[in-house]
Amino acid sequence: AHFGYSLNRSSRDQIYNGTNIGIYEVQPGDLLFYNNGGSTIGHVALYIGNGQIVHASNARTGIKISSAYYRTPICVARYLN
């Protein structure tokens, strides 16, 4: 908020805060959204470049770096222009 940006708490709501972009336009700082096996968004990750994301994987493995395409992203959003 200090820098003029706000972001909803849940991944399924965060998609509405940014500008949707194409998957092939992804740049570091963009958020990639993944479905939860159904039709709703259940996971979000921060793209860090070179085909990689940083994300909260699960309670056992915690925060980690993974391939951005470990699952197929259903949407990409940009927040900083």
C-alpha cells in the first residue's frame, strides 16, 4: 500500500488485481495462476525468470523454486508496469 499497490489475500481473488497477459509474455515479477485440479484457481506463484517460479509449495516442503511449467498455468497477471 505504501507504494500505491494492493493485492487481495487469496489466489482466486488476486487474479483480479493485475492485468492479464499471455503466457509467452511472462516476465520476472508476474504472477502465474494454477487451478486446483478443478475449475477454480488454487495456487499462485511469482515468476523469477528463466522458466522458474518461487512459491509456497506445501507445509512439508515450504517455499521453493520450481519450473514455471510444473503444471500448466491457467493465467498470468502483471501488477507492476
